Amino acid sequence: MFDLIAGLFSKDMGIDLGTAYTVVYVRGKGIVISEPSVVAIQKATKEIIAVGEEAKKMLGKTPQDIEAIKPMKNGVIADFDVTKMMLRYFMSKVHGRKTMFKPRVIVCVPAGITEVERRAVVDATLQAGAREAYLIEEPLAAAIGAGLPIHEPRGNMVLDIGGGRAEVAVISLGGIVVRESIKVAGDEMDSAIIEYMNRVHELVIGEQMAESIKKTIGNVDDDMEEVYMEVKGRDLRNGVPKVKEISSSEIREVLKPVAQKIVEAVRMVLEQTPPELSADIIDRGIVMTGGTSLLKGLDKMISKGVGVPAYLSEDPMYCVALGAGRVLEELDTLRRVLLSVKRGEE
């Protein structure tokens, strides 16, 4: 009886707990939160100063007594306590700080993580205030969010590229048949840009500037019209502020080697795919989801590299969270796609 009443009054959530962004779906409402996975804390007291967008603005700018932390790395928990704080903050923002009915929460996790890493996500979610914690693999959630018919006996191929990881999966009959998960995605692209600016232009830049370069002029499209951008940083030689103009063709050559690793992961999965499903994939193509899939020309590069059409989903940034949300809305029929469930203390 309690579960029935709690189900009526709790705001059950689907959470895409990403390296770069955390996206929260609330049952019956849709996407309600999309903020950076960053927490700023007071070092001495461990008190939260800011979470999300406000905390991201503090990266690289904090005084000695404050630390801005990205608690997720490569799609998994790197700092358990800070991840728990972040989850609790986002959940209380949705549910209110005081409520009789704790929510059920579905959290999306990479398909390639270990049992220990899965358990860490479940424990963090329960300690953050969930009544029940479910896990779903991100490629499955992405496919559901993209509207693919995953329960049919046909091959559906998904490429989900986030901040810390790229995952490729072939899905049929409600499960993953073949998959590959690599720790190559948006963060590695940012690191490549930082290293290039340092080595070639003798300019020291931070993560936020690198991300801005990637989003503004970043591309892997040889046919893209040349554009330019002013980059602000610190001169490597004399330490003074410096502004340097860079071109989109420069950044293209920086990002191509990183993107090529993703192409190779897609090719590896295609080589392992059963012939019957390969025929479906040739007909249906590869669906791309995740924020980094928006990199200009990446869809063309993948299509050319593997010989199979690749195209962006309708809402790539939110596909994973939307998939978790759909499972929440249809939990009785879609429960079998979930990895596990653990109940918190009543």
C-alpha cells in the first residue's frame, strides 16, 4: 500500500549522470534540469557553495579555500562524496527538501563499467535520497530516447558520445548484442586543444576556453568554410595575458585524430555484428546521440569511415535522459531493460 501511495505522490526521476552535464527527467513533466556536473565546495567545512552552472563558472577561478570539482570522470564516479552531494542537490531541487515520499530514480550508466562502479552509482543515489535506485545502460536509454524500435528483431545501432566516453552498441530484441565503450569523447578533444595552443601558439588556456573553441569553430569537416576566433590566455614565455587569433582549419587537424578513434570503435562493433543485423544497420543507419555528436562534420566523417550512413537523433543532448524518462513512464512494460534495482531504507 505504501508503494502505491508513494508512487502517486513522489516525483520519480530519470537521471543522465554525465561527465560534462547532468540531465534530470521527472515523470509526467519531462526534462526539468540540464546543468554542468560541477560542484564548488568550501574546503575546510565541505559545505556546498554552488552546483551546476554557477559552479562551472568558478572552474580555474577559485581562491584557496574554495574548490570547484568535476566529480564524474569517463562516465563514472571519481569522487563519491561530491557526486552524492550533487545528486542530493538536483533531487531536492526537483522534489523539495522535505517530503514524505522519496522518489524512485533511474540512473543512466555506461555499458562498459564494472560491478563496483555500478554499485557506487546505486549507493550514491540511495544516500542522496532515492526510495529505489535503478540502473540502465546509456546506449539502451539513448536508443529508447531516440525512438528506435529496440524490442523488434531488427538491428539498431547507436553511437552515444558524451564528455568522458563514447559508446557504440547494436541493439535487438530489447538488449545489447555487441558493444564497445572507449574513454574518448568531448573531454579528450578539449585536452587536445589545450595541448595544441600550448605547443604551437605558446598560449596557456583553461578547460572552459578549450570547450568554447570546440563549440565555436571546432569541426572535422574538410568542406567547412574557414572561420576565425580570438582566444584569450596567458603567454607561456612571459606570463602576461595574451590574445591570439586561430582558424577553424587548425582546430580541425587537432580534433581529427581524436574523432578517428571514435570511427575505429564504430568499425570494431560493425565487424563483430551478426550478418543478419548488419543488413538492418545498412538500411537504418547509425543514430548519433550525446552532446559531442554535435561536433560539425562528425556524422560525415563516421559515414565515410565505415561506409554506413550516420545521422543525428532529433534531440542528441537529451536522448539518454528522455530514454530513462520513457522507461519511468512505462515501467511495467520496459522494466526488463533495467540492469538492477536496490531499495533504500524505509
